[in-house]
Amino acid sequence: MSEDEGGGSLWVLTAVLLTPAGFPSVLGDDFPEACALLGVAPDPQGYGLVLGQDEEGARWTVVVDDVSLVAAAVAAWDCGMEYDLSPDERTVVASLAGWPLELTVAASGLPEPHDPEQGADGTGRVPLAPPSADGWGPVQRRLGADQVAREWAEWSGRAAADGGAAAAAHPGLARALAEAGAYTRTPPPAGRVRSAFAGEGARTLRADGPGWSLVARTGGTGGTGGSAFVLLDEEPGEVLPVPDGGPGGLPDLPGLLEALDRVAVRPV
């Protein structure tokens, strides 16, 4: 439990990091876009997002600038350890009504989670809310890429079985790869390309752009050249495996992934 910006009590349910190297995909294609949606400046040091409920059960998202504290809490929770996350009110940058993420937990002894009235946070905006499961658009496309990254072994195995031929000359795929290649020559906004450790010398890459998301794994010590998938706004629910060169003028995939990894933002 902590105190929110207005002095009321907030029962903390969870927290996530908002940094150039990692941020919730529902918020945008890059770090500045995610910050803009929350109404905060894109500070390179990043923020922590603390999600909780007040005494009446209302949902609140508190943006704090104590990134280290939130990172410690998230790390402890990931290890199954308890951690009392109580940010100092002096670290609060903004208190926003609603949650941008879907949560299945609630604070015991409080009313059912619900959104405060519009404008309750002083911004006049409607409360933050998770994306709808209906339809397909940029948010669903980015969340789909998140799912592919989590289920990498399954998707890479499926692509190997299919051979990836169906996507070899797709115009949207070629466009996405060309725009991703442009990132290696002209630095994109912070967080547009991100790299994370994947084990055995490999890296998991994530790149997003107008209408597309790419998730990839670079070659590791096993000697493979890497593989990738692209999701497009114009192809609802489809996951396109990226062939290595060939029809459609597609680039050398291992070379593209190595170049993206060099310009990617990495966790500190």
C-alpha cells in the first residue's frame, strides 16, 4: 500500500517498467509514443507504472520516476518473492485513472475494481483501459508480436515445417523489412528497436513501425543464421515467417538482424 499523489491510499496490485528498452506494447510503437499516451515527457531514464486500487476500489495507474524501486519489485515478484512496493509520493509524476493492462487480481477487502469518473484524475480524459479483444489494429498487432516472442519455439517450429514459402513475395512483408532496414541507417525513435538476451549467445529482437511489427531471434552459438516473423495491420491475425532473401527482393536476413541488433536499445 502507498499514498497516491492526492494523499489517498493506493493498494498496489502490480507494476511494470516504462523505459526505452522495455514498455507495454499496448502503449505504442516506441518509447516516446508510449509516454505521450500517458501524458509524460519521454525521459530517457524511464518510469515505473504502478497499478492499484484506492479505498473505493477505483483503478489507478501511478507513474513514478523511481525506476530502480519498480525494477526491484518486478524482479522479486518474477522470482516468486514478496516485495512491498510503496513509492514515495515525491517520486509520483502522474496519477491516471484506469489501467492500460488487463489484470485478473484485485485487492482483498475492497469493492470490485471499477474506473473512476471521467476527469477524476484532473486530466479530463477518459480512464485508461485495456484494448478490446475484438477487431484488429496496431495494438492487437503489437500484442500478437508479444505472443510470438513468448511462444518462440512453437512458432519457429511451425515455420520450419511450412518452409515459409507462402510469405516469400508478400508486398507488406517486403515493405516492413525495407523500413526495418532503414532503421539501421537512420536511428529511429527510442524503443522502436529493442534487443534482449535469449540464451546461447542469441538475442531476441523487436522492431515496430507504421503498420508492422517484427519479432526475431539472432543466430547464437548453435551456428544458425537467425529467423524472424512479421505481423501487419493489413493481415489480421496472420504471422508471416521471413524467408532469407529470394523472391520479392527480400534482404539477407542474418545481416539485417545483426544490423538491427547494433542499433537496438538494450536493458541496462
